[in-house]
Amino acid sequence: MSTLWHGRFEGRPAEDLLAFTVSLPFDQRLAGDDIVGSRAHVRGLARVGLLDGDEAGAILAALDTVEAELADGSFAFEPTDEDIHTAVERRVTELAGPAGAKLHTGRSRNDQVATDLRLWCKRELVVLAGGVVQLQAVLLDQAEAAGTTALPGYTHLQRAQPVLLAHHLLAHGWALARDVDRLLSTVVRLDVSPLGAGALAGSSLPLDPHGTAIDLGFAAAFDNSLDAVSDRDFVAEALFDVALLGVHLSRLGEEWVLWTSEEFGFAHLDDAYATGSSMLPQKKNPDIAELARGKTGRLVGHLAGFLTTLKGLPLSYNRDLQEDKEPLFDAVDQAALALVALSGLIATATFDTARMEAAAAAPTMAATDLAEWLVARGTPFRDAHAVVASLVRAALEPGARPLAERVAADARFGPEAAALVAPGAAVARRTTPGGGGPRPVAAEMERFRARLAADRLRLAR
């Protein structure tokens, strides 16, 4: 069987060449998009008179047959099928005869592959954004169920100030909302059809790139043929979007690793979403959370590797661009799996609210409130900070009087200020918009529900 470019060469390509350059094992997943693009190309050729009705009908029928064979697994690949595009064209030619040999008229694999990959990204990035929204919905469900449960908020992994558990969960939800924005924004920018750019310079044939762009559902056709076949900005953007999504999932996973440890004890995993140890009978391991954290290095690596591939390429197409698909496919696959697994983990987990509340009620968690109490009565903040810090330091000495007693006995404070150290008082005082107390969190919850509803509508379009 011949290659698509056999006419330029006297002999067959070396097996080593084919083994190194073949992309069929990973680009088979573009088969559906390749058939969609080929149908649009055939219809475009027919519109401008490069195919008659019988020829177009024969090729379209052959494409239907190829689609069915790929779907039911009966499609037979040949050793010379370098990629899915070659395989589809070869089989179409076998089925449609001389008409099939016209399928590639006015088209290069350069604009064909770029078109297929953009079609794939348009669909799959939206699907991935839907997975993000599903995880956000799980976080919202748990936030609503948490009610007024408080836990320590942390800086430097040290207890800082108490916040509602709902506020903490929604902090992750808002970060994920930015991931949805990025993914959908990338889809908007990549919504340009390269079909008709040919190998690099367009064609002398009367092609209609704008017509095929409309046929394929793209928002626009390319403006520059050189750019059209060489542009992989959209792949780099998608890899960045997924890498940053991975960073957010890693942070979420890290917290669940901590929260489910005996040292924290804030949460417990459902047995279905935990693993055991092959040696240690007592273990219940948060493998999903750990892998969400661990796989992020892989996602960041895909981005860094592909940017390195792009940075040395001259215009226009270079075979290096074949390296766009494996990192992209893997990144999207891994992120999608992580979203589903983390959604299940969080949805089925339970919280030890008593332990969270006890940690949030530690007297030192009200230190900032004590300083602000002095500020409200005219003390400069830096001076108030020093006063409270000295009281906290003294209260932490072995055998020392508790902080509440020290505050009550201090002439600068007294019993009224000592009430700020009582359990629940500090979190209730978080009243500023966007803050972690009950009143602002209730408003935040409404905003987050509205944001989720709006994003679901965006995804449904």
C-alpha cells in the first residue's frame, strides 16, 4: 500500500522512519472530527464545482461507511496508515473508487489536522468545563449542609482566624469558576477554521474557506494561511488552562490529605473513596486527593514541554507540531478523571464539626478582634497589635492564666473585651462583604448559586 506522498520517491519508506513518525496510535481519537471535516470539505468542493453531484455523493457515502466501521471496530488499519487522516482517506478511496481520490483536492494534512484538532478542542474543553461545574456544585452542596460550622482559617499553615466551613469550601469554588472562564475563553479564541489554507499558501483552486467554516460551525475562517497551519496557540492555552486547573485541584487535594489525617481529624472519607495499605491494617488512605496533587506535575510538564517545542519553530508547518496531541489529550483526560474522582470524594465525605469548632474556638483565634477592639477606641493599630501580642505570649507560658482572664483583668480591655474570646464570637464578627462570617457568607452563597446557574447556561449553548 502506498503513502499519500509516494509519487515523489522511488522506493518505500524505511520501517524506522514509519515507526518514529507514526501518530495513529494516539490521533485515532480525532477520527470523528476528521470525518466531520472531510464531509464539509466535500460539500465545499461540490459547491464550487470541483466535484459533481455523483462524486460528492459517493465520497459522502464512503465517509458514512468509514464512520460506521470505526464505531463498530471493523475498520482495518494498514501498516502504511501514518495517522487517522491517512487511514480515512485510504479507506474512502477503496470504497468510492476514482471519486475517493478527489477527497484531498485543495487540502493538505496541514490544514486538515489543524481543523480536526480545533474541532476536538471546541467540544472537549467545554466538556471539561462541565466537569469543573459539577465539582463546584458538590462544593456548594457541602457548603450549604455545613450551616454555621466554623473552622480555623490558615496562613502559613498556622491557625489565623476562624471562618465558616462554607466560606472555606466556596473559596475553592470561586477559584474553579476562573478555570471555567479560562476554558471557555480559550474556546472562543480557537473558534477559527484553518480549512482551505492548504499546506501553507492556500490554493489556485476556487475554494470557499468561509463556506466550510460556516458548515463546520466555526465562528470565522483564517485570515492568513501561514498562520492557520502553524498556529498552536490554542493548544498551549488549553494546556495552561488545564495546568492551572490542576494546580487548583492539587491545593484542594492537599487540604483533604491534611483534613483526613489524625492530626487534623476534620473530615472522614467514605470507604468507597479511600484505599487501604498492603501492610498496615489500620490505614485508610486519601489516594484520590494525593493523585490529584501528584498528577498536577504531569500537567505542568505538558505545558512546559509543548511551549519548548513551539519556541524554536519557523513558519509555517513543521512536523514538530505532531507533538501537540499527546500532551493535550493526556492533560484533558487526567483533569477529567480528577474532577470526577474528587467530586465523588467530597460528596461522600463527612466532617467532624465538633473538632472543627473546637479548633476554631481557641482563644488565640480572637487576637485580631482584640486588637481591633482597641483600634475602635482610638489606639493606633500597630500599638494595639503589640499589646495583644504581649498578652498572647504571656497566656501561652506553661501554667499561665488563660487569655480571657488576662483580657478581663487588663485595664485597657475588661470584661466587655474578654467576651470576644468566647467560642463563636470571633467568626460572628467577620461582617465585611466577602468575609468569612455568617452574614457575608449567606450573601456569598447566593452569588455562587447565581454564578453556577449562569455557567450552566453558558455550557448549554
